[in-house]
Amino acid sequence: MRIVILGGGIAGISIAIFLKRNNFNVIVNERASNIPLSGHPLSGHAFLIQDDVQKILHEYDDNLSEYLGKKIRKYNLFRPQGRELKKIQLNEWRCVRRNDLINYLYSLFPTNLIKVGQSFSKFIYENGKIVAALFSNGDVEYRSEERRV
């Protein structure tokens, strides 16, 4: 059986890496038409990564630090008028741009197992069970390798 992943965001590509490293047959179908995602509308979004998440990511690669952005030691939240609402001390968190992390994760997964420009349309059923995913361009990804044409 083959695992077809719909969506190559952080969750999709992370589970794909995990499954591939555990000898599963995986294919990732991503709606975006270009990887890496430079110039993507979400390229500026960033978030904080806790030290527990950093430990998990280091299981992928020990050289991860260069991809995880800057260390953040405190977080301040201000009202638009400038009044401080919250100040939190952080322990070794990092701020990383969403696309930097996605591009890094993509570098850990075989590019021939990623299909871009795949906008999901619907599932194909046989006997009440999902057997394939249909994409708006007419491509079909079957769960079973022997069903491919």
C-alpha cells in the first residue's frame, strides 16, 4: 500500500519524512506550483519554536541550527498605541520563518516523491472505501501501486 499525502505544508512534509524513514511508500501532493517557496504569499510569516520541538527537529538533522532562525529570549506584546500588555521570558526559543522551515524539510525528502501544482478535487471510492485522490488537473493518485496506469 502507498500513502498519498494531500498538502506539503509543515505537517504534510514532516509526516512524509517520518513515514519514508520508516520504509513506507509515500507520495506528497502539494497545491503550490513551486518549491522552494520563495516569493510565496506566506513567505513572511514566522512563529516561535520551543526547545522541545527543536529536539524533535534535530532528529532529522544535527545541522538544523542554521535553519531555525534567531534565538528569542523574551516576548513582548503591545497595544497599537504602544502600551505593553504582556512580557514573557523565553528559554532558548527560536523564531523561524514558515517557508524557511518548509524549504528545509523539503530538502530532507526525495524531490521525485513530491508533486507540485496538485489541487485536490475529490476522493474516488470503490465499495465504500477511498482508493484514490483526484486532482483538478485530472491526475489520480491511487493508494495501491499496482493500480497506477
